[in-house]
Amino acid sequence: MAVVALSLQHLVCFANSRTVATTKPTTIYLLPSSISLKTRRTENFSLISFCSSSTSKPEANTETAESCVNLGLSLFSKGRVKDALAQFEAALTLNPNPVEAQAALYNKACCHAYRGEGKKAADCLRTALREYNLKFGTILNDPDLASFRALPEFKELQEEARLGGEDIGYSFRRDLKLISEVQAPFRGVRRFFYVAFSAAAGISTFFTIPRLFQAIQGGDAAPDLWGTAGNAAINVGGIILLVALFFWDNKKEEEQLAQITRDETLSRLPLRLSTNRVVELVQLRETVRPVILAGNKETVSLAIRKAERFRTELRNRGVLLVPVIWGEGNKTQMDKKGFGVTEKAAAALPSIGEDFENRAQSITAKSRLKAEVRYKAEVVSPAEWERWIRDQQVSEGVTPGEDVYIILRLDGRVRRSGKGMPDWQQIIKELPPMEALLSKLER
């Protein structure tokens, strides 16, 4: 849980995220302000994460918002989620300062996520985002909110953040815009010229219109009618064209932001490997080329059987089959990734750091992860996979629910997609072996 604890004197922040699903929960301790800590994360929490230790115990405090938050974290680490939730709720009634309120709301949301209460978790996070400057990136990167991110409530919250409404804050949309500017670095320059040339044409038109009326009226001093009319037409046409280009550029930016959001959502979709280890797709970057097969059970099963004939060649190219059966998300409950699943499955869960780039490295060595990756993986939270695929179909003009395949690159982006099931021989010709130079460049 990317939890937040409040220190006794100063606000100390360091990350040690850990999924609370093992038989030996992490104990949370407060740290004196004199201790220097190496931070892995610079969140805007003014907050405090936690440290595992067995040599010290938290000191007793009078009942304040700070002490309730810290006690709640300690209870949560011991698996007493209901008691921890009560402490976070109590902290909110004790006149907390903004930092304490943010901590209480965020950790209260984590408790609700643990209990599968998506709406209550979303309400707490929405309040923290709106009133206490919680950064949306924290929600995106906290592995202990993975179960919440698989719920429709998270998608609603993410969409609110993407639109940048006042009820949610602007930080997430600002991050998307930064990515968008990197991908289209001259968009701002183009818009400047659109506005500048439109203004110049408007000024020219302002002076040309009176001359045009004078030319129409005629007279010895009247300007040439056709020349003046031509100038006016050029100015008006230029204004119309430049305004159209400006709005076209805005539309392209919105489409790009939507695509970046879909890519971000895709990177966080969970898979279960053959070793029963659950990973998010971002952890498989540079390791495999996932091929998503979405359709009814018979069609997908037939495609997998056909792929068996080319198993060796496909594995040499890093292909990982990811079957998604339409309707499976409505039949099975969401896997909570450690929140209530079996001990064996929970032990296989990754404990990912908060920084997005670091998360791509996983907590295990890449070599070990490669050893765990086999020819085929099982989707976790199939409803979320279906939702992403349907969104992708809409963006590409395909009727949602049709049988499709989607091939991803080694860097996690969509390489190409198509209707029906793939031609495996064509894929073998198209994809270079993992050791080839083109594969190295693709990373």
C-alpha cells in the first residue's frame, strides 16, 4: 500500500510499497526527524511512507489526527483493515490539517479498495484530489490500488482527470500534455503562426472592406474593383483556412491524448503467467511481444491451435499469446491481485515501486522474468481487458465486439491490429527474431 504516515516532527517521505496479502504483514514505524532517508519517490504528499523493522515500536500519542493516521497504518499492516478504517475516519473528525486530511483520505481509500468497495474508494480519492492536492500519478502507480484500477469507478475517475475538471485537478492532464508535446513538439509553434497569420489577415480585411465599398460605388478616386475584391477574398479565405487548421490541430491533440490514455491503461492491465505469477503488462516490456486474441471461445481456441504449428518460430520472436474471450468478464469476478486471493497467488504478486519507469523493471531481474514467461498467458480482470479492447476498436472505426487481434511492440505500444484472427505465417515473416538488430531498436 502506497500508504502515508505522518512523522512526529518533520514530514519524511520514502517509498517501500508492499502488497498486504502475506501471512507476515509489514509493521509500520514512525521515524525521528534526525534520521536521514534515501527517497525513491518524490510525491507531493508531504507525507510519509513506512519502514519495516523489528527493533523499535511506535510511541503512544494522544488522540490527534496524526496519531489516528499512524495507528491506522499500524493496524492495516497487521491485517486489521476494519479497525484501520475506523482510525482513518476518526482522523478526519479531529480537525486535521491539509497534510493529515490527505493522508487519512488516501489510506481510507486503500482500505475500501482492500474490501472491494470501489465507489467509497473513488469518493475518498476524489475528495483528496479536489481539496488536498493529491497527485493522480500516485493513484496510477500504487500497486496496492491495482484492484481499484480494475474497477469501472477508476475509469470514471481517470476520465475526470483527463478532462481536467475543477473537481479533480489538473495534474494528470498536465502530464498527458507533456507526453503529447514530446510526440508533437511543433504543435505550439504551428498554433502561434495560425493565430498570428489570422490576426494579420483580419487587420488587412478590416482596411480592405471600406475600399471594397468605395470600389463598388465607383468614382474617379475609386480603387480597382476586381483587385480590391480579390484582396478581400484572399484575406477572408486565409482566415477561414487558418481557423480550420487551428481547430483541426486541437482535435488531433484530443485524439492523441485519448491514445496516450489508452496506452497507459493497456500498460497496467494484469496477466497471470504460467508460473501463477501476476504481472502488469508494463513489466513485460522489452521481454515479449504480446499478441491479443479477442473473440468468442471457439474462434480464439482455433487460432491458438493453429499457432501451435509455429510455436518454436513464434517463441523465437518473443510472441506471447493473450486470449480474451468475449463475455468472460461478466461471468467471473474480478481478481483482486492479492486482496482476498489465495496465499499462493498472493505470494506471486509483484511489489512494484511507485515510479513508473522503475515499475517497468519489475522487482525481479529481467532474466528471471524471462524464465517465467511462456508461450501463453491468462488475463486477470477480463472485464477491464474487454473494455480496453472495445475502446481501441472504437478509435480505429471497428464495430465493438468483433473478433480482432492486436500485436504489441516490445516497447508496449500497439504495432498493428486487424479483424478476425491473425495469419501466423505472415506474423513470422513480419516480426524479427529477438536477437536481431531490429528487435533491439524496437526496445
